[in-house]
Amino acid sequence: MRLRKFMIKVRNSNKLLEDLQRIFESQSIEFLSPQLDISTRWNSTFLMINKMIQIKVQANMLITQHSNEFTNIHFDDNDWKNLNKLVSVLSPFYSATLTLSSSIYSIIGDLCLTFWTLIQHLQYEILVNQIQYLLADSILQKLNEY
């Protein structure tokens, strides 16, 4: 995935990270550091995608400035639309995780209501948004196994 490659390249290069920081400074915007996902924490994928959307302008500027280092990494309008759609599918899962993990004593009612809400969200995505259909459908199938 190009997004992950971009994040790894920037995070592993002091020069690229510093240049990204300079881009933020030149725009008088607080620096937002690229965030990598972690395979054992599924929410980290949501956070990585969400962070990339937040730094879209700055990331594109960095890619333009260092086109020789990002030869196979670029993002067109369609890529950004797809990232936004992924966030719309995953966002309720992130919120549900925060809600359930913030309670010291979660009760089964909280879990059932959250689970039901997630299923409703996925069913809506499947019916309304054809592009997110495959993602939402595969998540829904997994939830139904539980």
C-alpha cells in the first residue's frame, strides 16, 4: 500500500521528516507527525489513514519536493476519496473501541448496543456505498461470526 510506504519512508528519514516539519512551519500550522500502523493494533490503521488525510496538503508538497525519492508513491484525487471512504467505514469502530475501553466496568448491555450499532453502520455502508461494499461486507461477516 502506497500510504504505508509513504509513512515508512518519511518516518525512517530524518531529512524527509525535517522537510515535512518545515512545510508545516512555513504554513504556520502545528506539525502533525506521520503515523504508522501496527499489525497487532487494528485501530492503528484507522489512525494512520486519518493522519494522512489531515496532512494531505503537506504530504503532497513533500512528495513534489522529493519526487526522486517518491518515484512510485503519489496520491491522486481518487486515492484521497478512497482514503476518506475507508475512514468513514472504520471511524465507528475506533469510537466504539474508545467507548468500551474507557469504562472501568463495561457491562454486557454496552457491548451489545455497541455491537448492534456497528452492524447497523456496516449494513448501511453495504447498501448505500458501493465502493465500500467489499470492506464493509467482509467486516460484517467477521462480526457475525462472533
